[in-house]
Amino acid sequence: MKLSTFAFACCSLFLIGSPLHAAKAPNIILFLADDLGWGDLACFGNKLCKTPNLDAFAKQGAKFTQCYSAGAVCSPSRSALLTGRTPYRNGVFTWIPENREIHLRKSELALPLLLKQVGYTTCHVGKWHLNGHFNKPTQPQPNDHGYDHWLATQNNAGPSHAFPVNFVRNGQPVTMTDDHSSPFIVKEAIDWLGNKRDKDKPFFLAVWSHEPHYPIAAADRYKKMYEGIEDKVQLEYLADVTQMDDAFGKLMKSLDDMKLAENTLVFFTSDNGPEGDGIKSPGRGTTGGLRGRKRAVYEGGIRVPGIVRWPGHVNANITCDVPVIGSDFFAMACNVSGAKLPQDRTIDGGNFLDAITKSEVKRAKSLYWHCDIAPGVMKIAMRQGDWKIIANEEMSKFELYNLKEDPSEKEMVNETQQAKLLEMTMEIKKLTKEIEAEGPDWWKNYKQGAEKKANNKKGS
């Protein structure tokens, strides 16, 4: 898949500085897929996967070809969406197993809490994965971060996407579900929109699907759409993505039916790149030809689909090649709602709508990633303009790429761009030191535990 050419269109976009500047603050929806690759949707070039609703949605708004998750695994990228802060800074530096101390702290001032302060009503449905003590008083739960209503799982839908039994609604376990995961959570969202929210207030709705994270399961009606595919693992994967797409379409239709679409900003994206090797292991997602996959800070692990629709403010059917990242969503949501950005901490994100209106996003810090899940590999990355540097954790090995000329990161330019390599080496070292100094020390215990486990395994 080739990167599309930037099609700049000046939108009739007004940016709201405070609630007084807007006749009516927009509703905001964040729809987050799980492990969806940059090349998995038809509107991003996939020739097999059927995603008619997201394809139509892309034509109604702006498609970002260089949209990044803030992490190469799920929990970190989710934390950045809700805080505007890179994961090592906010403390959610890796994926969170059950019963771990890592969690999104209340001191981080999550987006729904800030939106409530300017009059929003809020709801979360789907995967949560921002604490290890899920639905326990020992760590903050979705309501502690500002959600009025929530239906969630700690991590994956269990035992699979088919009729999962591990949901919790507002603190109460839901032992039976009547559908697969995405259809089930979207029905909850639609019910909240129609029957349970305060309709005198603008709303923020987070819909975080489990699809297409493994273990997957798609309803028969979606699998029948791919009957000609011999690889049954691939068939199930494609059907699972289509299942999510269909649920997304039902949510968009509900906005039309309730006459909410015109004043609702909707952002669709994914938490990281696709699982597995894409060939034999579980996980048949595609990166569209980009290098790396989930858990890697190469492009295929962090570049994800990104689509935004806001009728009357973002022109329809445009494509934007300006880089944006998950933490930019936080800054944008605060901007359009009138919520004030926290002034007592670093906010790494900028307003991603500026990518369309100004062809750049101004941020306090460079685009940055640090993935702590894959031992012994290059795991830290930073991007400035078209330049991207990747480093190992010891900061002893570096790879420099020009993404404009080489988006698939096939050729290092260390030898031919020595001055740029030195400049970016110094910058990534400085930024990493700053970020790690600000966040909690959870990763120190985490790394020590991993090293102890590895040493015990060697001795056994």
C-alpha cells in the first residue's frame, strides 16, 4: 500500500477557546479498535476486508494516513488518548495484566473528568485496560475518571468475542450477554444515547471495541461473507473486522436517527498495529506494507487508521498526510469543548485538527514512543518532521530513517546523514531522561521482576 498524496482542504473550522465562544459545544465520540492494522480497512487499501461503514465514514470526513497510536501495545496508547501525555510520563508504560499495580492514576486528570467540568455527560463502553485491580476499590475505575455510565472489561472479552461473560456495568458484573462483543457494546452505547444520558448536556462517548484482538470470534453472518477464503484463521479475522464495522455503522445510524450527527465530532482509530506475524500465527491483520507489527516501534506497530468526521467543520472526503498521534486527541477535545488544558504538567499532544487547517500540529514535545514489552529489541523511537530515530533501551544502538523517502523503513541513513543522526541521538536521550524522571517508578519493579524470572528460567 502506498501513502496517499496530501490533499489539503481548508475547512470552515472554528476552534472554541471557552464554552462562552460556542453557541453549542459539540458532542464527541472516540471509537477505538483493538489491534487493527494500518492496512486492515478497505478505505486504507485492503482488497479483501469488507468495511463499508467505515469506508462511507471516511468519505464524510478526513482520513489521516500518518495517524499514530501513542504506544505499541494497548494500555499505553489508551492512557495517552485520555491524558494527552506520553505513556511513560503518565505511568501506564506497558500493557496491564490483572492484579498489577500499574494503573491510570486520578492525578492524571483524564479527559472525561475535564469535560464534565464544562458541562458534558460521559459514557464508556467496551475494553478498559487502564488498571490491574479492575472493579476493586484499590485502584480508580472508569467512574473515578469522570464517566457517568460505564460498561467494561479489564482487558479482553472472555472467553472470546462470542457472548463474553466478563463485562461489568457501573460496578455490577454482567454474567450474560446477548451478542458478540462489538454489537453488544454498541447496543449499550445507543441505549445510553437514547434513554439514559442527560439530553440537556453535550456528551462524550468512548466506544472501545475488543475486535480484532485475539481470541476472536465472529458471528456466522459475517463469516459467510468470506466463504471463498481457504485460510480459516484469516476468514475469521476478516469477519471479525467486518463485525466491528457493522457495529460502527449502527452507531452512526443512531446519530442520524436521533438527529445528533450534525453536532457530533467522531474520531475512529486503533490502539496499535496488528498481532502475530500475519501469516501463520493468530493475527492476520496487515500493516499495508509498513515494517513491524504490534510491540514494535517501527511504523507497522504504531501507525494506525485514523478518520475524523465533524459536519460543517471538517470538509468531506479529504486526505491528510500530516502526522498526528493519540495524545493529540486529548488536546483537540479540550480545545473544541472549552475544557482547559492542565497547566501544571507537560501535555505532549497538540490539536490534531490543525493538521487539516494549518498542515501542521504544534506540540510541546516531539512524537515519542517507548515500548517495554519486547525484550532485546529496538524499543524507543522519536519523530521530528520526516526524520525518525529508533534506539535500544541502553541507548547504544540507533537507526535513522527518512519517512518521506522510505515510509517502510527499509534503509537506514546513519552513514549518509551523520549530522542529523548526532542531533537526533542527543535529543532522544534528553527526552527519554526527562520523561522517565517525571513518571512513577513502576517500570523499575516491572523490569526487575522480568529479569528475576528470566534468571530463574535459565537456572532451571
